[in-house]
Amino acid sequence: MEPIIKIENLSKSYHQGESELRVLKNISLEVMNGDYLAILGPSGSGKSTLMNVIGCMDRFQEGEYCLTGCAVGQLNDAQLTRLRNEKIGFIFQKYHLIQKYSVLLNTMMPLLIRGIPRKHAEELSMEKLNMLGMNDRVGHKPNELSGGQQQRAAIARALVGTPELLLADEPTGALDRATGQEVLKLFGELNSMGNTIVMITHDLSVAQHAKRIVHIIDGELYEDGQEEQAGEKELPDKALVQKGESDENQEIPLEKPSMPGRRYTAHGRHFVARAGQFRAGVGSKDTGQSHAAGEHKLHQ
Ligand code: ADP
Ligand code: MG
């Protein structure tokens, strides 16, 4: 089966005058149909940059990215816009609803952009809004709704065009804890219904709702192994990324891995940085050291 996302050795740099800042470094990632992946990393690690690349909102210099088999790097701007509209449903931290439009019209927007007739767009939108328990709020403007309701409206908008990928950037970041939990429960249900989800977060407790976690550190990806999925309960409270409401609050002392082959340790597991592939292991057999909860450091 063709992966939904296939990224191979992708790198992206920002240029400022003479200097070059390499923000994504030789990233490889596959996401299959039905996956629920969290990309977890501290502030400044490259999460938003990667989200913009995955979401076809930004370009990259090196490597390959295929979205549902379509080579993104070769598309022009109009083709990218179309691919984005058809393949991806976006969910943002701050909802990104258009304030002057009703919930219904906001939800219809991806379909109207696609050229679907208004009446049909309205029917499809009402279907999603009903499913999300928003049917009695469809005429309201976003500023008349709670944060949780606004995020539900945004999720209805993300789902309405039946995209192949739901791409969420800190989807609970602006919500109180209880409402955030409701949104995460909803994500679990949407995934059970067959939706593929990629969620970007700095919060380990949010990431743990996903079926699979990939760490991003200083622009490099480190993937947890199957041990991670089997042993979710082993994860200590204090871990690589601490809990917090806002990305800006995160200040994580971290030595940064840069060389393939170096080992990085976080919450009792170590990750081996390799060009183009990632391995994870549990325990400390080969170093003889015990990895304390929350410890994260590099082994030379
Ligand atoms: P995160 O979302 O994980 O906080 P970002 O992807 O926003 O991280 O940023 C990663 C790095 O890239 C940071 O060092 C940031 O300063 C830099 N960066 C992000 N956007 C730009 C840009 N448009 N121009 C130059 N540097 C940028
Ligand atoms: Mg960010």
C-alpha cells in the first residue's frame, strides 16, 4: 500500500543574508493509512517548519516528499494549493476560523474553494457538524463559542472534504485541560473511524494519545520503537518535554545530537541517530548506565 506520507532525506534551510540556518536535517518519515502519529519536540526544534512542509505550505531544498504518491517538490504553487485542499484537513492551536462567518460557512469553506455547489457543501458540512455535536451552534460566529466549540468547528472544517490526512498543530494548546482531553478523545475516535492523523506537539502527555511518537530534536527525527508502543505505561511523568500550555514556556536543557550514530537518551530509552532511518531501544545494556526518569543526554 502507498504511504500517505513518504519523506526521504529531506532538509530545509532558512537563508538570512550570508548565513544559512539548517532547520530540518536529513529527515525521513513514513506515515501509512490509518496511522496516528505524534511529532513531539521542544520549542525551536523545527516542529512548525516540518508541519509547514508536510502541509505543503512551504518548500524544502533537499530530499523527496510524496503525499499520497504525489511528488510535492515538483509541483507549482497552484498545484500545491490544490493538493493541500484535497488531501489535508488542518487543525490549528488557535482554530483559524474566519470571525465574520458563521460556524456553518467556516465549515463549508474547503468545499466552496474546491468549487462544490453551495447546497451540497451545506449538506456535507451539516453532516460533520452534527457528528461533532455542533448542530445547535451552526449559525453562531466563532467569538460566540467556547474554545472547545471553536475547535470542534475547526475539526468539522478539517473533515468536511474527506481528506486523506488530518494535520494538527498543538490542537489542545489553547484549551483548558478537560476540553483538551475531550478533543484528544475525539481524535482517538476519528482515528478508529479510519482517519490518518499527524499531530504536532511539545507536550508528552498529549503525544501519548497517538499510536506512534516521533521525536524532533534540533531538526532531526528520532523514532520510538515498538517497545514504546507496548510499554506506554513505563514512561515517567517527567520526560523529554514537560507539560505546559504554551510552546513558549518550554525551556529544556538538552544537548543536541547532530551526528548519525550518536545516541540520545530520553525518558529511559535511547535513540540512535542515523542518516535516513531511526532505531529505538529500551534499557541500557551497552552503556551499563541506568537511565533515570526524565534524564536526557547524549552518549559520545
Ligand atoms: P518549533 O515549531 O519547534 O518551535 P520552528 O520550526 O518554528 O520550531 O523553528 C525552528 C528553527 O527555525 C528556529 O531556530 C527558528 O528560529 C527558525 N526559523 C523558523 N522560521 C524561520 C524563518 N522564516 N526564517 C528564519 N528562521 C526561521
Ligand atoms: Mg512551533
